[in-house]
Amino acid sequence: MSLPRYPEYKASGVEWLGEVPGHWQSASLRWLSTRYSGGTPDKLNLDYWTDGTIPWLNSGEVNQSLVVEPSTYITEEAFQNSSAKWIPQGALVMALAGQGKTKGMVAQLGIPSTCNQSMAAIIPTQEQNARFLFWWLTSNYQNIRNMAGGDLRDGLNLELLGNIPCPLAPLTEQQAIAAFLDRETGKIDALIAEQRRLVELLAEKRQAVISHAVTKGLNPNAKMKDSGIEWLGEVPEHWEVRAIKHIVSTPVTDGPHETPNFPDEGIPFVSAEAVSSGKIDFAKIRGFISEADHLRYSEKYRPQRGDIYMVKSGATTGVTAIVETDIEFNIWSPLAVIRCGEKALPRFVLNFMRSKNFQEAVTLNWSFGTQQNIGMGVIENLSVTVPPLEEQQRIATLLDSESAKFDTLTAEANRAIELLQERRSALISAAVTGKIDVRGMG
């Protein structure tokens, strides 16, 4: 989209703004809004959250543009026993602290609400359009986070919020810019949603192709038999079905159940986060361990090409990856190891473990403590299909080829999402700083 510029610009004197239209001004947020932080109930009683009617926002609510249905409500008693204040509909809220990326994120209220102490309310003055201010703060998310300091644990505060520089355009222009961004980002968001849905469909199709191949084979005319396993169903008559413990060359094992020291360099130490994508990503290792620890841990298990890892605890329980390198590394206890014997081809077994059938079996058999997990004794007793070796090879080769096609299509969709997100950010930044003139584009 080619958009016009304003006829005249001037230096704003503000780093975040750069040049602005000649008739624009700038001011700190302290002069353009009233700000106050949320509160905490005097007594953290679970009854305060039972049948509550008063919206109670926390830092997790700012991942949406407009808050209309908060996830938490408190009772009138809890509100009266807190230091929280009502925040009017249309005002903004910003996360002062929070886990992950929430700090510095902003949302607008579609309803009156209250919030906890990790949030701040921002009520614009009459000279400042709330929606324009939302887009301005959204475009400066990283700058706002940086105000808190380099430590991710450092929070924002009302004084820092007051120091945020803001463009001050005529109110009618603010309204025009806000309407333009609502409309155009809505279009971009719809395109992003389509691409994300495509990624989901590709993942579903990939798993369907894998599941059919490893449970039904490639011959549509093959005679079938009941596997005797509910989650597996019928399999080709000439295939075997065995427990994992009967197709491995060594017992199913895992990494050490201790937390080692992590020096700045040494032997890569791989845990669940490094295989959460389905491949071993050495950029996401837990850290490094010493040569001495590596040698000690290797007495129990030493990685080799073709080993299959399965995450056995945490949010990614059931995710699998295969070793495709000869470099020295070691693994931690959240990973179970399946080393195939002579009657099982690793890439076939890997694909079987990625099938919908096997993943359902994992879900049926995991347990919950502080997080979901599945024991090695359970894993080794889960069943896999065992076709003749040459058939395993044909299936694995076909699935490698099909997976490569899905990888290409998925990468294209993800790249499209990245480009759309970049376009969205650039459009917001250009509009709220006056680099483009959207007046009259309603």
C-alpha cells in the first residue's frame, strides 16, 4: 500500500518519535493521562474468587487488544478489602511486571474493570484519544520494557510510565489514525489467522499421513487383523505388534537425575526444550557440562546416531526427536531414550511414535503431579507395529519425502506470517509518528 506523507516535517527532539508533521507537538504521558496502579486484597481468601462479579485483571490479560471478558472476577467483599480502584471503560491497562513478554504490553478496556498490583491503569485526558494512545504504546513495547532496565525481573512503575514520550497530534487526526489502524490491522490479522490455520492444517495432514502409513501400511489391499489394542485398531495381517521393550537393543533409559554445574563452555547438555520442535536444536540446550560429568553420565547412557528421544515430563510430553549427529553431547532426565534393535528401523519407530495413535496412548498413560509426565516403565510397555524390515524402510523413505514437502509448505506459511507481522508493526509505527498521512481514508 502506497500512502501519502504530510507536506511538512520537523525534528521532534524525541528519539522515539524522530521527525513528526510540522503541526504536531509532543508531551510526556504524565501530562496526557491519569495513572494509578492496581491493588491486592487484604486477605487472599479463595472465597474472594468464588461467584465473583467484579472483573479483576492480571498481567496475563494484556495479550488482547480489547478486554471484554476477563478471566478472573472477585467478589464485592474482596474489592472492598483491597486498595484497587475502578478503571473506566475505554481506558488502558499496562502490565508493570509479569512472566515472559507481558511486561510493557497494553490493552484497552471494553468494560469497566479493576486490576491487581502488577497492572497500571492509564486514563487519557480529553486531549488524547485512548485508541491512538493504545497504538502508540503498542508500537513502543520494546522501548517501554527497556525503561525498566536490562534485568527481566525489573518491573515498571508509575513514574517510569509518566516519562513515556508521546506524539500530540490534533484530536481529529488521532481519531483518524486510530480508525485507520483498527481497520488495516484487522485485515492483516485476518491474513495472519489464515496462515496460522494453514500451519495447523498442514500439521494435522502430516500426522494423518504418518498415522495411516505406520498403522495400515502402503498396500491398500493388504489383509488386516485386530491388533488387540484399542488405540491401535487393525493392522496388516503379516505385521507384528510388540512392546517397545521388545524392539530395543538396550533397556529404555534416561539422563541423570541430578542438576549438574553449568560452566560457560564444555559438552552440550540437551533437555526437553531442545527437542520441543521435534528435532534436536543445539541452540536451545540447557547449557554445557564438564568433560568429567559427561564421562560420568556416559556410564549410564552415551548418545549415538539413530537414538530416539521422547520428552517424558512437562508441557511437551510425548514429543520425539532422533539423533542425526556424531558430535559429543549428553542428555538430562526429562528425556527417555529408545535405541532400536536389529528388527526395528529407527526412522520407522520415530514416525510410529509421532502417529496420532501413539500420541493418544501417551495421553492416556501419563500422570499428573506438578506437571504431566510418563514413566519409563510405562513407555517401554507401549506397543509399536513391527512390519518386515524392508517394508519399514519403504514406509520410512516415503514419510521422509512427504515430511519434507510438509516442511516446505509450513516454512512458507510461517514466513508469510513473519512478513505480515513486520508489515503490521511498520504500519502502526508509521501511522502513529505521522510518517504517513491517513487523513480522509475513513
